[in-house]
Amino acid sequence: RGQSAEFYGMLFGAALAFYWGAQTIYNVCHVTYCGVFGRWYFQRESNSLVKSFTVAVTTSFGSICFGSFLMAAIRALETVVSNARRNAQEDGNIFA
């Protein structure tokens, strides 16, 4: 029941796209929350949510996307390796 290299390539691509999108949304929210807290603590600004969200999706968005990509690549690789290990064990490979 061994899977082909094309299967694992497609699995990696799909997992990468899913994890990258999810991680980017999570990190935009995280940067926004941190910005709100920082503005509240240091400056006592009003309307800090809109300002923090604007910074997260403009000036910080490149860093957020790059960091999210690195995390997504690691998680996608974990997904492929886990799937390959499970398939090898089902095939009776004692080394998997």
C-alpha cells in the first residue's frame, strides 16, 4: 500500500497552504493583541485596536507572513513524515 512520491508532494503542498494561511491569521491576531496591550500600557491611547490592526496588516505583514511560512513548512514536513511513517507501519515495515 506504499504511497508514491507524487502523493507525498501533494500532501506537503496542501498542508503547507493550509498551515500557512492558518498561521498567518493567528499571527496577525497575535500582533494586533500585543499592539493593543502596548498602546494601552505605554500611551493610554483610544482606538488602539484599529491602529494596532493597521500596523499588523501593513508594516508588519511581511514579517508575519515570513515567520508563518517557516512554521508552516515545519508543520507540513511533520505531517508528511507522520503520514509516511504510519503507511510504512501498516505495510509491515519494522523500521518505521
